[in-house]
Amino acid sequence: MSRMMGRPRRIREGRGIGEILSEALVYILIVGALIGAGIWYKVVYLATPGVALSGYLTAVNKGDITSQYWYLSATTKKLTGNIDQYEGQFKMARGLVARIPSFAVTELKVAGDQAELEARLDIRRTGQELYQATADSFTDRYLLRKETEGWKVVLEKSVLKSMKAAEAR
């Protein structure tokens, strides 16, 4: 008797509907988590008083008077006048340009539309180059008020010990 030889039958196993649906669910969950994280970052995190104070201190270190003035509260703007008058009255506006190698902001108390924050600033002494590491540490207490544009710094009610370093320029 002869035996017929043919190609072996290959059973082709494809992806089942269960596998496809479970992968799709995982992808949907990942995309949803990324969208949720983006919304949280944009809506919640960026609207905190700590971020506002960090922006203000960064603008002070850069010497960006326009950004500094934007972060000021309406009452502070009324007291200081326009941007040029702010720059003349407030020595930190230009006195700490490129002299703050680091700062740390901690929230002390947030109650309604007011927040009290503490900032520890390391300020390089005058006459030093950028690569020199000697810095004095100052702890300032800032009062921030929530206004229509976001959290704003109230300078007239803040306790700024770092003004000594700005005036020593």
C-alpha cells in the first residue's frame, strides 16, 4: 500500500477577540491616564501659590522686570506705581540678577484666597563670579493673594530678609 504524503496541515491560530479587546483596554487606560495627568498639571498644579512664587523668584534672578511686575498683587502695584517706579523702589528687582543659585519654596498656610509661603534663598555675595560657591542663606516669608489672573505676591505684607543682600550690591 502506498501512502500519500502531502503538506502537513498547519493550524493557524490568530488573535482572538479577547486578546484584541484586552490590549485595546490597556491602551485606552494608558491614554486616559496621560490625559488626566496633563489636565491635573495644567489646572491644579500650575494654579498653586508655590508655582507663582517660584515664577516670581525666577524672574528676580533673571532680572526680568516685566515678569516680576506681572506676579505682583493689585495692592502692591498700586503702591509701587508703574514698572519703572517698581524697579526704582524695590532693590530686589535688579539687585539679585544671577545671584540666586538655588531657592526652595515651602507652603506654610493656605486659607481661602490668601497663602503664606516661606522661601529659603541662597544668594551669592557681591563681587563673586558664577563659579564661586560662597553664598549666604536667607529665609523670606511671602504673602500671596489669589486674584483673577492667579496667585500674586503681596510685597508690602511680606517679610524679606534677603533685601540686605540686594542692597549690598
